[in-house]
Amino acid sequence: MALLELYTEYNRVWIPDAEHVWKSAEIMRDFHFGNNVLQLLLEDGTEYCYPVDPSKPQLPPLRNPDILVGENDLTALSYLHEPAVLHNLKVRFVESRIIYTYCGIILVAVNPYKQLHIYGDAVIHAYSGQNMGDMDPHIFAVAEEAYKQMARNHKNQSIIVSGESGAGKTVSARYAMRYFAVVSKSGSKTRVEDKVLASNPITEAIGNAKTTRNDNSSRFGKYTEISFDRRYRIIGANMRTYLLEKSRVVFQVVYEMKELLIEGGLSVRCVPSFGSHSAFGKCGNPKLWRWQIISSCESVISFGLRG
């Protein structure tokens, strides 16, 4: 809880909102210990009394000064809490069209759900050799820091890409690999990006599934190890998968599907021209199968959905 002295007239706070999650309000009167309400003025001009327990005041989080809004590093904010983080990311994304923001050594990325022209070789060379804080936040800055530390200290480095389904983890990892391939001056025939990505259709067919948030969601973890020679050029890569969500084979949440390869295999068996083939056996009535309660096999043909 922030100090009570900061809850004075004209300072601003964030209060919970059902529609916008958080909304801003201005303090109309100084708050003192023992008060049971905090007098606020909403942005639409409405006065609001925020209830406070006098014995144990839980006051709303304070809003940062406008001069700090839009900072490229969240740690530069005076108040670092959920509404401050969300508002700063929103301002950068909506008003400035910037998807990357630092939080110390962590890079926060907002998925724009469209292609951006900020990943070309010219941008890669601009970040090459630069310190992480010298350039605008970017996945290339994180990759450069890992590459530089590996070359300088001769120690293995790790980049952890995490996020919810559809956040863009796979694409972010792809851009990091592209950065390594370019700055290490690896030849086009040995580019790790191309070789690792060439295996994606196989792993994704087995381990990807449609969810309510993402039509092609990876339902497994992936550990990619990139090897460099003494001149720090890429010489190979090894990819391992783990935590495959096997439970989806027999059970799915409503409106979700099992792994794509299984869905596609069941669909092929149910197509009349294939269903009678001895290689597929007898299809029977797929709607009677336990794992087809949610999504029947007729709904998927050649890994695609029919409306």
C-alpha cells in the first residue's frame, strides 16, 4: 500500500472497472487515516466515493504522472503495478504503434496480429554490436545481448520466450534465430532458421490444436539449442519438445479440438473415398467415440475447418 500522504487533492488513482478493467480518477479531497471513503472525480465528470475500511485502508493504486506515460522501460515508472503496466503498454501500442517495451532485462511484446516491417536485415545490422539500453526495445536487442555475452564470456546463454496461447512465442523465437543467422554471417545453405522451421510442420501437426484463443496453438513446449563454432558462426541446431498435451487426444474443452494430425487422420477415415480402404479400417460412427463428443471427425478434412 502506498503512503497515505500521497493521497492528496489533485493526485490521480486507478479504480477497478467492469468494462475497461481500470479507469482513472482524480482525488477531490485529501485522505486521512480513519476516513471511510476516498472522494474521487471520474474523467467523465462524475463524483465517486471509493469505500475504504478505516481499520485497514486498502487504497486504490496511484497513477503515474503524464510525463512518465509511454516510457520504453516499465522500471522507469514511479508506480509499477497492474494498471500502470497495462496503461503504459496501451499508450505505446495504440498511440505510438510500438509493440515492444522493456521491464528491466525482460522484453514485453504485444502481438499486433499482422506483419510489421521491423525485422529486415537493415534493422538487424542496426542492433548488432549495440548495448541493450542504447536502442529502442526489440527482440533483436535481446538476441544481441545473448550473442554478445556468449562471445565475450564463452558461456552458454538462454532466451526464455513465454506467454499465453496466441501471444506470438513461436514467431518471436523465429526472429531471434534469424538474428543469430545474420550476425554470425552463416551461409544461406546453413541458416539455422530455415532448417529449424522446416521441421515445424511435423511437430506442429502432432502438437498443435485449435483453441478458443488461437486456431493453431502449440500444445507443447519446445527447447531449441543452437550451436556455434569458435568463430561464433552457426553450425547446427537441436530441437526437443516436452510437455505435449496428450490429454487432448481423448478430451477437449468445449469449442476446442485435439491435435491436428489426429483430427486429420480421423477425417480421412470418414471420407467415403478413403473410408473403405483397408489401410484405414472401418470408420463406423465417429460420433460414438468418446474423443469425438466435442468435435466430430466430419468437421475436419485435410486439416481445415468447414463452416
